[in-house]
Amino acid sequence: MTDTLQMLVIITAIALATFTTRVLPFLCFGSREPPAMLSTIEKNLPPMILLLLVIYCLKDVQWLSAPYGIPELLTIGVVAGLHLWKRNAMLSIFAGTGLYMALVQFNVFSFL
């Protein structure tokens, strides 16, 4: 199989899978109310995913050596405070990412 044909097959498979996952809920629940269990999952899934991301991001932090996780904890505090204040997820995400990158790249806590 040539590289071009292989690439077309892969793109077609991905496009069909994406289309199927987008159409399936409309086919299953187009004319009736979704089950209560699905509504519960829909309501609780985003916070659970965010919690898993926070845990994943903190798993390799060296808490007993400099800078003792201070950039991470400071960034988490700023993101939480900013989100509680403005209720804007994109602002919280971009500000947190920018702050963390600045703290790490400029080695702000190198004096510890």
C-alpha cells in the first residue's frame, strides 16, 4: 500500500469515526429525553476530568527539594481565585498556563 493510499484510508477512518460519534446521540435521543444516568454523567464529567488533570500535573513535583512545588501551588491558587472571581474558563486556563510558564522559564524561585 502506498503512503498516499494509506494516509487516505486513515483519514477516512478517522472522519467516519468522528462523524459517527457526533451523530449517534441524535439518533439515540433525538425524540426522547436522555436517561437520568446520562444527565448525571454529563453534569459531573468536566470537574472529574479537571481533577484528573491536576493530579497528573502534580504527580512529578519534587515536594522535598527546591522550589518545593511553589510554582505549581501558586499557579493553582491564582487559577482558582481567577476562576471564582471571573467565572471564565478560558481566562483561567490561559492565565494559569502563562503564569506557570513564566515562573518556570525565568526560574523565579531559584533563590530557594
